[in-house]
Amino acid sequence: MSRIAVLGCGWSGLVLSIRLKKLYPEAEVICVDRNFEGGLLKSININGYLFDAGGSHVVFSRSREVLEGILSLGGDWVSRERMSYVFFDGTFVPYPFENGLYVFSPEKRARYGYSLIKALVEYHDEKPKNFKEWLYKTFGKEVAEDYLIPYNEKIWKRPLEQLSADWVYTPGRLPLPSLEDIVKTVAGIPTVGYKEQSIFYYPRKGGIFKQWESAYVTAKTLGVTFLREDVRKVKNASGEYVLNGWFRADRVLSTLPLVEAPNIFDLSEEALRTSDKLEYNSVIVVGLGLRREAPRQHWVYVPDKKIIFHRYAWISNYGEDTPPDRATLIAEVTIPRGQKIDLDEVRAKVISGLVELGVVREDDIEVAEGWIHKYGYPIYTLAHSKDVGIIFEELRDMGILTFGRWGSWEYWNTDKIYQKSLELDFKIYNSHNSV
């Protein structure tokens, strides 16, 4: 019986292990990680307040197969009608911004409607040079400069001219509301955008960790086994792979961060130098337990650069864990690679920002906590495709396959990761292609 080792057991590692076990039921599939706490799908209870410590995550998909597949992994789910906003110039604009213009004054509706329509009329299917150019071409000057550029500079923490548009640009597909929706919202008529996310799913009890835990139980039921081990070195010796000098496997698939691959797999100096070019942002999640009821909101985007966080979320409105006279809120802050982090300072600035925006009162705060995640968002630099390709090529030569947000260095949500697992139908024992 062949042994397949899956490195990393966050959401990517779990769904990959499940898929492999279904494809190759006779194989021994082992998921290896230093802990089994859910990765970014981690929930923590502090004094009765349940926090999603890895940030705001929900389940949705435009694919019925993907959505039903995730929900079928187990657990008790609730569906929610999205109540999300962009807090812009003192107004809660229904998300997506371009569909929420109807809440503005006629003057602002005309300004941003003109921006969107002009972009739609002038659009031609030519690949933009960078992310900033894509924003201008897709949403127009006014929407780009007033909202999208400030917000994206805030979350990505670098000039947008330095980012590739590869992750958002798809030839032949214009990611805008229809002309009909634009006309309606400019006329003051409500419209709904990003429709596949307008209804989302979330675990009824236990926070987002229950999504991971349900998949973990499913994996164990199928026969996947789990090894608690911090993967430090993997060597290819005599046709098999040796992890940390003692654990042996016939095949290895990695969901570990690609930036760490040259050291783990003893790749070349070129790959090691290239890994230094792979950019990412860490994310800090600050959680507040409040002695008050939450407003009828889920998550809110904040483009104002004077405020440290780019998004906050009323997690207590997602599931059914919190009493009606209490509320749980989290706020997310991105930090560039290598920047020193003072968690106490960030937490204080988050609270100050929430108070300044009128979201909370300090007297209502009963719990204030914070969590640091080294790997939050992969960054699409202009050389992204070239750089990841260099590392992929060396891993392929070793017969190592990569998968997931960090293994593939792609900005994938949980539904995209599950979708990619369904595409995993190659001959695992013969293929040297990356996933």
C-alpha cells in the first residue's frame, strides 16, 4: 500500500487529504502538521465571547457543486442574507459599493454612476499593466480614486502600480454590475451585486472552527490519519521521501507556504533567492467582547486611511453562539512582510479607531484580545508568475506537488480551494505536475 503525505493541515490540507483518500482508497493518506487547530479557521471562546481568531470567513460559491460539497463535509449550518457595507464618507454603503450607490445624494450617485458607465463604455479587453490600471479601466476614475485605490493601498500596504492584475483580470469577463443595475442604483433603486455571496453559510454553533472540525471528522472517517509533526526537512532518497529524518512516504503534496519550500526541500540557491522576492502580508485580528447588542450588520469595509483596520465584522451575527444582549466584533489589520509588530499598540489603535467611527464605546468593552498570523495574504507582485514558477519547477523535478492558498501562492478563498481539490483527478503516482 502506498503512503501519501500531505504537509499542512489547515483547510487546504484537509480537503486535499479527503480528495486523495476518495481517489485512492487503498492508499495510506497522512496529514502532517505541528497542530490541528484549524489554521485561519480558528475560533476561541473567552469569557463566553466566541471569536474567529483568523478573521472573517464564510462559505459561499457560484458553483452549486462546490457549495453543496463543502456543506456535505458535515456540521450544522445556518444561511444568512448578507448585510455588509463600505463605510464611506460617513455613510454605510451596501456592499458591493457599485451596487449601493442608491443610498447617496443625487450628486454622488451621478458622480459614481458616470464613473462606472464611462468605464463600461470605454472598456476593451486588453490586459492591464498592473492592478492600479485595472481599477481605473474597470471602475472609472472617480470610483477608483475615491474608494478602491485608498482601500487597496490600505490592505496591500504598497503602491498598486507594483501589483500585478493577474489575480483579478480574466479576458472576456467584465467584473462590473450590468448596465441595468448601474442605471437602477443611480436612480436610487436598490440592487444586489456579487450575488453568489449575497447568501452565505456559517456554522450554527462553535464559530468558523466547526467548518474545519467537521472536515477533520470526515477525513478521519474516510481513513485519513494525522501526524503531529513540525515539518522542517524533506529529502528525496532512493525513490521515497523522508520527513525530518525518520518519517517515510511514497508521495508528498505540500500546502505549506511556498516561501519556505527552498529550505524545507533543499532547493537551489536560485530558488532560495527567489523565495525572498515572494511578498505577503501578515494579518492581525483584534477581537472585542461587548456588553451591548450588535447592529444588523455582518462585515464592514473601511477605506479611510486614518483608521488602522481595513475591515471589521460582527461575528456574533454570523452564528447562534452569542446572547442578544452581547456582541462579538473582530477587526483586521495587515502588516507587510518583516515589519515588527507591537500587538498591544495595534489593539489600542483598533479600539481607538472603532470609537472614532462610533462603532463601539469603550465602556461597552468587556474583552479585548488580539492574534497575529504570519501568513495572511499572498501578494501578487509584477514578477509573481515568474517567481513562483521558478520554485514550482524545482519542486516538480523532485516530484513534489503543491496545493492551496500558500502552497500555490494564490489568493484563494475556502470555496476556491475546495473547487481545486475536485480538479485533482490526475494519476498521483505518475504525475509531476503541480496542483
